[in-house]
Amino acid sequence: MGPENQRFQESIVHSATTSLETPMQSPADDDALRIGASRTETQPPTEPAGAAGLAPEIASEGSSSPLVRTVGDKAVRSDIPLAMLQQLYLPDKTNAYRQINVQDKTLSFPHAPTFPPVKMLPNQERKRILVTGGAGFVGSHLVDRLMLMGHEVIVLDNFFTGSKRNVQHWLGHPHFELIRHDVVDPFMIEVDQIYHLACPASPPHYQYNPIKTVKTSVMGTINMLGLAKRTKARFLLTSTSEVYGDPEEHPQKETYWGHVNPIGPRACYDEGKRVAETLTYSYMHQDEVDVRVARIFNTFGPRMNENDGRVVSNFIMQALRGDELTIYGDGQQTRSFQYVHDLVDGLILLMNKNYTEPVNLGNPEEYTIREFAEMIRKEINSSVEIMSLPPTEDDPQRRRPDIGRAQRYLGWAPKFSVDQGIRETVQYFKNTKSEQSCFMATTVRTPHPYYPQDLVLNHYVGNTYTVPQILACVSTAFSAVAAIAAALAYQQRHSTLKDRRAQWTFFWFFLCGMIHTVFEGYFGLHHVTIAGETSLLAQVWKEYALSDSRYMTSNTLVLIMERITILFCGPLSFYCAWSLYQGLSSRYIAQLVLSLCQIYSCTLYYLTSLVEGSPHCDPHPYYVYFYFVFFNSFWMIAPVLLLKESITTLTNAVKKHEEQLSKKSCQ
């Protein structure tokens, strides 16, 4: 065993005695926060008398709450100590070489990374496994397990909801490969097994682009089934309990056909998965593809996205912030929550067992949403209140799996209690929140998926005057002067260049507009930052080099096109205004085109101001709103006047041309 593996094994032994029995400490407010720093060893609590009869892999905290210490199943060689997995997903124990300096707000890697020890399998037993969506919440845990089992894993992900950070601890490992690719597009590779997890699963994500959600479920599944057909690989589809809709049968068996609204707000996900199941079994019957289908019920655990809109992450983040826990409706809707490790156990068992019918994977314990909120509040912050909001459309009222088929054919049943899962998940969010606070203490996240989850807008307001604040005030004043200058210029358009008042009017008109354009470009291009550290232009430059940028493409293009229009059309319009003032009517075509471009720019600005989550509708100080008002007034007055003058000039030119033709015809 090499020194790296020996150090990793020692850390596992150490964490096994501290990870769950001892409350995990929050990061200290000192100069350096070390992720994975060593902790004071504590002795594990003495097992109660009733624990003597439990299986060796389970130790008990009490007679009613067994504490799981080993995950997986020996039948498929997936059994692994829980402490080894905790080394991979709890940030305060992940990668001792990764260090954060709170004071300087820097991240450093002073030591080379080490990989966890993986099993050595004979070549005939080691499989090449493709995991689509492997950088997501469930997919990354599945990747961890498959890697530790000794297989070669290829992850395919477009990072729409996944994150490179979820699998970064495997980057560089000879058995691991990460590929940025969208399953909607065909993909060729030689593999033995395919776990098809790629699809947005939380309501905000799949409702953000319902057409793309349906395409991912349909075209993505067709592409992966075609790959399985060509390579003779075994294919596992991760379907969902949403195929049952708002069920009329309780608990739900796999033979239940469902009660789904095909045109509701959740239909893009529900019906997409139903079609994916149809495609899967069509390939099995027609082309003899070896398939498996898992219908997954509500799952939670570490690496959940804090902004994914699911009830678990919502409650935990609200409680950590001290906000009210929001429930929709009366809170009597029921759900069955399973821990992510139990789900991964079920997926691996299903893939390696000889059973092709759909299988429910979920926890048969049923909780109301209000009961679950009380559990989160008790675990994190008992002082927060629970607030009821209007119910959402098509929200299922009851959801509980019948897992008889999984128990009978797979030998699977959930082992983790909800309490143990909540404790680990809460600790993960606490550690993640503490790390983020080191870098984003002065930032605010946008509340709408119009922007990516890592796109944050710096506050205009602070305890002291900042450069953006001063620029906003100065630009507001210049915009006011420019608006007045535009009106004066309109009144003086028939004056000659010898009129000193007209010269000063257009001088201010040009100067104020140029200064405002520069300031607006500064705000637009440098004020928006990614994760509090990278400017928008820098992010665009590195967008495809850093594969962890999400949702960026369309919104980046909108912002850049808006700024380019403002920066270039502004000075050109000033030039045309000057030409118009001089009476150079031969330029009326350019005047007309540029005026239309200017109106387009202002209209685009107004429209984006109406989009929730856009930077134009985020809360700002009163003087910034004042600045926006004069900005729009100035930019709308100038092109409207130019447009009117251009149309007049064009009309006069046409009349003059007709008169000339008439005179020629008379002669």
C-alpha cells in the first residue's frame, strides 16, 4: 500500500469514530479555514444492550434508531464502509490538500491530491460503465460507489444541473473519465453497462425549459438505447414515481398505470419519463436490448443543490438562514423520503440482478410535509416558524411506494433512517454554506432560474461609498443633463452652426451621452460577477474551458448583445444627429436605421426589466432607480426625434423626386 492510500485509510479509521456520534464543528472564524483538518478523537458511545443482536454493519444509537455504518450489498460486491464515502462528500473532511484562506478569500492546493483506494478486480470482472448525468446529485454518489468497487467509469454530463465539483475528487484517476456532452446528441463509446440518469429532476429545473426536458427524456433515451443496442450493453433507466401522477392507489405498486395530467406544469417531466419507459421496453421487445427500469421516489442527501426547489433542500436552507419554512397548502401532502445511499444500493442491485420489470425504489415510511418540516426545524433551528403558501398546481397529495417487488427479486430494502440521513445532509449544507460565506459575504443570489445558480449580483449599497455608487450618482446627473440637451437640440435644429447656443447644446448632447455610455458599459460588463470573483467577460472567455458553468449561454448572449447595441448605436446616433442638424439630408437612410436600432436597444432594456430575476429588477437604492429612469428617458427621446426627422426628410425627398418627375413629364 502506497503512502497516499495509507493516509487515506488512516483518515477513514479516524472519521469512523467521529463522523456521526460527535457533533461536527462549524468552521472557526480565523485566518485559515482548512477543509479536512484533523479533529480531536473521541471514543464511540457504548452500544446499548439491545444492539447485540444487530448485524455487524449496524451499530445502534438507541433501540429505535439503528446507525448504519456499511452501505452496499455483498452479493454484488458493493459493500463499502460509510466512513469511506463520507470522506468524499462532507466538505470538512474532503481532500486535506484543499485549503481556504478566509482573510484573503483565496483557495489553494498546496499538496497533490490523493485518490481513495479502489478494489482491484480481474480484467474479466472489471466493467466499463457509462453514467449519464453522473455529475448530478444521485449520479455522483453512484459514480463514487462504482469507482470504489473497482470498475472503469465514464461520466457524461452537460452540467445543466450537475456540478464538476461533485466528481472532482476522481479527476485524474486512471479508471475515471469525465466528458461534457448533452445526451440529446448522439454519442459513441464501447461500454458494458449504461446507467441513464440524465434529466432535470426538480420542478424549477425541468419547468425552466420544458421542451428541452421532454427532448432529454425522449431523444436522450433513444440515443442511449441505441448505444446499448450497438454495444450489447445492459441499460438501466432511472424513471420516477412521477409516472404515477396524483395516484388514486395507495401505496403505489408497479402495476398501477398512474393518474397524470398530460398538459399540466409537471407534464414535461412526468410524460417524458413515461415515454422513456415505453421506449425502453420497445427496444427490449424489438431489438432484444437488456434493460432495467427503476422508479425512484423522493430522495435526499449530500450534494443536493441548495436552489433546486425540492422540499428537503428548501427546508434546510431556510432553517440555516433563520427564515420561515414555507409549505404549500396545508402541509398534509405525504411523501416517502429515502436516503441517497439506499437508492444507490438499489440501482446497483437492479443492474446486476436478472429482473427486467419496473421496480419501485423508495422508503415505505410516509411523512406529511408538515411533519418533515418539524423534523428539519428540530434538527437545525427550533425558533423558526412554518408558513403556509397557496398550493401548487398538480401537486400529488399522497406518495408512498410498495417495495414488495424490490424485496422479493432484489433483496433490497432501505437501511438508513430518515433521522440519520437528515443529520448528514444538514451537516453537508452547513459546511457548504460556511465555505461559500468566505467568498460571497457581500453577494446575493438571484431568486429565479433566468440566471444560473452560480450567477450573483454585487450589492450597489454598502457601509461605505463604493466606485459603483459614485459612478451611478455621476451618471444620473449626466443623464439628466443629456435629456435636457436633447430637448434643446430639437428646438434649435433650424439654427446655424454660427449659433453658439446650438454648438454648446450639441456639445453637451454628445459628451453626456458618451460618458453615460462608458458608465453603462462598466456596469453591464464588470458589475455582474460569477461566484463573486469572475467578471462576466472573463466567464464568457472561459465558459467552455471551465465545464462547471451552467445556464450561461443564452443569458450571456442577451447581455452582450444589449451592451454592444448601446455602445455602438449611441455614438453613431450622435453623429447622425449632428449631420441632421447641419441639414445633410442625404444621410436620412442611416439616420432611420440607427434610430430604429436605438429604439430596439431601449425596448430590450425595458423588456428585460420585467423579467423576474434579471439585474434590472433587483432591489437597488433610490438613486439607481433615478439613474435608470433618466437613462431610458434620454435614450428614448433622442432616437424618437431622429426617427421623426428622418421620416420627414424621407417624405420630403420623395415629394421632391415626384415633383421633378412631374416637371420632366410636362416638358
